[in-house]
Amino acid sequence: MMTTHSPFIVRGAPADTNVVWLAEGQKKTDDRSIVELALGWGAFGKKVIVVSEDAKNDHLKKLIGQWPEIERAVTVLPGRGYKHLLTKDEAVELRASLGNKFKVLVHRDRDSLSDEEVVALKDDYSSDGIRLWVTDQSDLEAEFCDPNFLSSLTGETLNVCEAWVAEVLAQNQATITEQFVSQRAAHNGELHKAGGGPTNDDVWTSFQTRSLKGAKGKTVFKQLKNKVPDRKFSDASVLGHIGFPERAASLKANLQDLLA
């Protein structure tokens, strides 16, 4: 008899080995194939699998790390961009292959999607134990470009941090506009092939009430590295910062819903 968390040991055990998954004093399953898949997906002992749009997930994990009790129940898997996003049918198949013992949250960046488009995409994913989470701002990086986070990170006043963001937006307006137009063309091709989508002007106007006013968080994040003095804003400082005001409340709500 032995215990292990290693997928290599389980997969390499003799064919007649009895494999049992125990968690919290209870037998979860004695189906060897489910145990092998769970270990291979890094989901052993977890309750929710978050399948990200992004290949790199440092920022997503940073956001989930705000809530230790949730973090302990979640594993994050990388993706290959929104064009290869896990579909609802694939999420259902993933759940079934793991004995329906895990919930699945699919992460997609909002980019330049309208509110109505986001609602429609979420509805398309609605199923037992499956959710689509679309970022509140353009992407994950936008959460760390918020003046409240910047103030917590740098120790500067909120007014100073708001000015940094405003300057970045003003100085990069041509790039921001070009990115928005390109993203809207991609969204229309994906969601409105027969026409009928909102106009770019309408979507752009609706974005002006947001903190980044339609800009991509990745673009602002990159520019803030040069704007914030003394290198106080960097990949390392952002990922290492703790004690900041809560970000991505909708991510927390989705994970809590699935865990409940």
C-alpha cells in the first residue's frame, strides 16, 4: 500500500493495482482512469478547473490568490488564445471524463466586446457546473492598471495614480484606437457574420465610463512601466504586491457560485 500525488507513479503502476482517490477522509472514486486524469490535469484535491484563455497565467493566479480559501480549491490550466478557447461542449466533455467531480470555469478576455455580446457569450456556456467568466475590463492586466491598485503598490496618492493612467491614455491614443478597431472587426467576424452588430462608435462611447476608456490593459500595463518612477511598477512588483484593494469581484463571484 502506498500514497502518492504523482501522476507518473499512478500511470506506471501494474494493471491490476487498486487505485483509490481519498480526500477529506472520504473515498471520491476507485475509477483509475479518473484518478489518472485528475492528477494529469493538476486537479487532484481541487474542486474547480479554471481553463484560461492565456498561455501565461501569472496575473490570473495573482487575482485568485486574493482569496486563499478559494485558491485552495482551484487549479488553473493555460490556453492558446480566444480563437482556441475551450467550448461549452469541450467543457462538458472534460467534466464527464473526470467523472463530473469538478466544476469548470472558462476565462475569456473581454477585449472590445459590448455588454450585450458578453451576456450572449455567457448564456451560450450556461450548463451544470460550467461557467464562462469574461473580464470586467479589457483583460487581466487592466485590473493592475487601476489607480487604486497603483496607489497601494507605489504609496502615491490616488490623484497622482489617476494622472499616470490619464497620461498613458492620452499619449497612446492612436495605438489604442487602432487596437479597438481591429478587435471590433474580429468580434464582428465571430459574432455577427450576417451583420446586425453594434457600431464601433456606440461601443467606443459605452467604454468611456470605464477606467481605461476602451484601451487594452496589456498596452497600458506596458506603458506604466516607463511612466511610474523608480521602477515601482513592473511585472515583479505587481506579482509580489499584497494587501491591495480587492480586484476582479466578478471572478470571485463566479468561483464562489461554482464551489457552492
